[in-house]
Amino acid sequence: MTNVHQQISAQLRSKSLPVSTSWLTTFVASASLQRNVPLSALTQTALFRVLASDFRDSLTTSSPSSILPADIFDPTVQERRIQGPIPVQVLDIEDIGSSLWSQVEAIERVERGEAIRGREIVRTVNVGEDRGEGADGANGTAGSTESGNSNGPHRLIVQDAAGTKAVAVELRQVHGVGLGKLPIGAKLLLRNATVARGMVLLTPECVTILGGKIDAMDQIWRDGRKERLLERITATGEQTQ
């Protein structure tokens, strides 16, 4: 059994996911109830479970290189680089390239069922064609259905295994980052990322999307998103166009 522990741990570490001993012990104990399961299948199941878990429960914080600096949010630090790889989970995602009202309207189109009909998707894309938003919406991707062409840039709140949170902003578009594409609890790896004034600057070179999702957190986020947007509209006094 110890050998199984070591091999699964080594495989997950090779993916920059240093699981904690307690999490791995619990996983192997539950998996041992199933007889004759190949080690490769156990490893894949372990990876799936880790990506669906809260990193604060499943990963170890024993290595400083695998967690964020505790003062990463310090705006007085002009620029620094975090080498990593650092596994983090997404707690929030926002399209800062779209107005709050346009995002509310996109949610309401989905609520009315309009966004699932091809003609309606084309109609909503036409509104924003001058911003280059036509491509995603025209083919009816998940991102366009969820948010009315979430082209970004996007701002994320990410969290490491120690519970340290950081704001991360797309400096350049990262494939797979978008409303309707990246669920809450999704897992990312940060490598050689620049942190400027307390914000992690995301580029395709420093971000690897591992996948995953924390179902309960994602559902709560989705259920409350429209209300949060409306509250911000009230607070900022943003006007409809």
C-alpha cells in the first residue's frame, strides 16, 4: 500500500500537484475497497478528485515554491516574478472588457432562452461587431451563451493551497479563460508570472489550465452573479445605453 501511495504521489507531483499525505491516505483507503483496479486507473481517478477538490484540503503547503507569497497583494511592490509552478484555483472571474449592464442583459437573454437560438445569438453579436466580438458569438460557444461574448480581458481571483488569494488580470488573452469556459474551482498552474502592484499578469506563457471545478462553489457563484452585477451597477451609478 505504501508503494501505491508513493507512485500516485509521484505522478501527481509530476503534474505540479503536491498532494497532502492525509488527503492521499483517505483517497487510497477509499479506492482500496475496489479490488483489482490498475494503478494507472487509480492515478487518473486521483487526478480527477484533486481537480474537483478544494486545494486547501488536498494539497500540501510544505514547499514555498508551490504557494503564492503571503504578501502578493502588496501594491507597493512595483514588480516581481513568481517562478512556481504554483497550482491555484479560481474563486471569481469577471469580464472587465464589457459593461456591467451588457453582462446583466446577456444573463437575462439566457434566462429568456434567447441565447440558445441561432438567430438570437447572431442578433446579439451584431450589437458588438465593432469591438470584434463576432467570431465567438456566431458559432454559439459556451462563452457567448453565458455572457454575451466574453472576450475580456478578464480579471480573476485565484487562491493557492495555503488559502492566499490574489487578483490576476489578462495582460494578453489566454485560451480557455472566459465566462462560461472557466468554472469556479477550475485549477490553473502559474509559472514565471509577473506580479505588478499586487496583480498577477496573465499571459499564455505563464498559465496552464488544468481543468476541474468545485460544483458547490460554482453553483453558488452562478446563482448570485446577476444580483452582484446589479448591486455594482447601483453602487457605481452605471447608466444603460
